[in-house]
Amino acid sequence: MNTASRTTAAWMFLSPAMGVIAIFFVIPVLAAFMLSFTDFDIYALGNWDYIRFVGFQNYVRIVETPLFWKALKNTFYFVLAGGPLSVAVSLGTALMLNSKLAKFKSFYRTVYFLPVVSSLIAVAIIWRYLYHPAHGILNYLLAQFGIAPIDWLGDPDIAMPAIIIMAVWKNFGYNMLIFIAGLQNIPDDLYEAAHLDGASWWQQFKEITIPMLKPTTVFVVMITIIGYFQLFAEPYVMTQGGPLNATTSIVLLMYEQGFRWWSMGYAAAIAFVLFAIILFFTILQMLLQRSMKR
């Protein structure tokens, strides 16, 4: 079979999948992008004659809206505080479970991974009761040590850290498995040689584990950042964006504008601003991975 025939055969096999992707992904994305340049609202749902092209007014409105900057600040706070914490917890757990001294490894891996496959809505509801100021178990435990109850989800300064703790507990198991896979790819000969040379555990970790885990760490950090930028269900279920918009994220703001106030054009513009942010970090991940390969 010549090259032209192979190319034709390849396109024949790819065309069904490419067609599905075009129908259910490319076309909706393009439609949403065009929507962001209109004032599409609830009136336009009944009559498309009400749709007006407004150019970049939606994007200008985003820049001029204080609530958007508040949501952007909250989102970055969640990403920059929760992301490193999640990676650190995942790496620490992976190191413990990968240790030769650890027992019941399969059991603990399963237990730590269970929150990942659990329903996020159910988990958020359970944690909302754990955080209850009067009947929550956390305040009950604090009371045993004489500490006054804390309004975990009602205090603007504590609400976001409380959500971060829940999100780290929910998500660290997935990154843990990736780190375990990366640790198992490190040759044992390196540790044996370092041990014979008198290297301590910390020296082995710093000089062998960290350098050999760099590609894995970059991948974990970037997927964590990209995932955390899409913060929605946690504040939606636990705080509804409060108190005082302290937990309003970009995705939650987009949802409220689109499905509560029916400003679909404005919501689409917010979506593409978020898309640009995530695209930036995706490109950064690719550049970092390429530089490490070199």
C-alpha cells in the first residue's frame, strides 16, 4: 500500500470520530464564541430577532465589573493556596505508601482514592454538615479542647480556606497514584548506591527523588492548576458564593450570569476569558515538559 492509500485509509477511520468531535465540540464552541459578541438573553430564547451584535461590549463589561475581579481573585487564591497544598499532600502520601516499610499498601491506596470517585455534590453536602457552626463535628472536637465554635462557612476570612481543605481531601488521591507511578519508575539501584555512599534519607530525597520526579511533578502541578481554575460545585453547594462573595469563583459567576440572570452573551464572554487563562497554563505546561526533555 502506497503513502496516498495509507493516508486515505487513515482519514476514513478517523472521520467518524472527527465528525462527532466537530458536531459536539467544535461547533458548540464556535457558537458560544459568536454568542459572546451578542446581548443574547432570555428574550432572545423566544425570538432570535432580539439578538443584537454588541461587539466587545461584553468583554469591556467584564473588565469594568468589580465582581469579576473579586471572583478572579478568589479563583487565584483557591488555585495558589489549594494547588500546592494538594500536590504536597499527594507527594507525601505517595512517599509513605511507596516505602518498603509500609504495610497494607493496596488497602490504603484504595481508601485514599475513594474520595476521587465519590460524587462531588455528595462530598460537598457532607462537608457542609461537618462545618456546621452549631452541630458540626469539627466544632464539637474543638469544644473538647475549650476552643470556641468557628463559623467555617459564614466567616469571609475562613470560608475559602475551609473549601480548600475539602477540595484537597477530595482530589489528592488521584495525584497520589500518579506520584506512586513516578516513584516506581525510579531505579532502586540509585538508592542502593546512595545508601552505600552514606547518603541520608533527606539527601536521597533531594538528590534522587526530586530530580527524577520532575516530569511527573510538572504534569501533576499543571493538571491540578487547570482543574482548580474550574472551581464551581464546592462554593455552589456549600456557600452559594458567600459570605460577601468571598467564595464566588469565575465559573460560579459565569453560571449565575447565564442561568440565573439569563445574560447568556455576557456569560459566554466570561467563559472565554477563563478559557484564555487555562490555555495560558496549558501552553506553559507544554513548554516546561519540552524543556525538561531537552
